[in-house]
Amino acid sequence: MKKWMYIIFPGALLGAFLIFFFSHQTETEAKEKSRLATAQKIEADKAKIKADNERKASLDAKERQAAREKEDADKIAAKLAKLAAADKEVKDATDKSLAEGDKAGKEVSKLDIDLDTLRKAKDKANREAFELAKQVELVKVAKRNAEFEIQRTTEMISTRAANSSLTRMPPPPPLPPIAK
């Protein structure tokens, strides 16, 4: 008796389960279909809303991009205008500096010519001073030579005169004999 109970009760319970399962399976499939249809409708609505949002976002992005590009173009135009003004200012300053440089260059050339003239005059004066100093020294040397010549001539004359018989004193006469 005990062995058939292991087969009958689980078999009866399996049969009851299958009856309930198949009766609810059609109901579950209908619920699943309605749930899928609802999910698809919700997904379609979400996709439509997402597409609308993306369209609005792209339009807004295009408007912002256009505004940004206009702002950038305005900034670039302002920067170019400022750069052109700065370039003009630099060009004016450069032209002014070049004009002053040319003026200074002409003045430098004039001063160089004057300096050259003064240097030549100084060199000429130095040469003249040197020539005069040379002449003075030559005159001093000639004077010294003349003085030496006079001294030599005087010495020679005095030596000849000293050696000459005319300038010598005659020997003293002999002493008279002594009277005794």
C-alpha cells in the first residue's frame, strides 16, 4: 500500500497543476500580448517624444551655434579693427622714427665732415708744431755746434799763441855779476 501512494499523490497533484496551468496559459498569453502592445505603445510614444526633443534640441543648438558664430565673427571683426588700428599706430611711429633717423643721419654726416675737417686742421697744426719744434731744436744744435766751434777755435788760437815765440816773454837778462 505504501508504494502506490508515492505515484498516485504526485500524479494527482501533477494533473491538477496541468489543469490550472493550461487554463491560465491562454489568459497569461493575452495579458502578455496586451502588456507587449502597451510597452510598444509606450516605446513609440517615448521615441516620438525623444525625436521631438532631439529636433527641438538640434534647432536650439543651431540657433545657439548661429549666435555663437555671429558673436565670434563680431569678436574677430573687433579684434581685426583693433589690430589694424595698432598696425597703423606702429606704422606712423615707424615712419616718424625713420624721418627722425634720416634727419639724425644727415646731422651725423655733417658732423662727420666737420670732425674730419677739424682732425685735418689738428693734424696740420701738429705737423706745423712738430716742424717748428724741429727747427728750434736744429737751431739749438747749430748754436751749440757754433759755440763748440768758437770754443775750439779760441782754444786753438790760445794754444798757438801760447806756443808762439811772439807771445812768449823773452828770457830774463842775465843777472849782473856781483861785485865783490
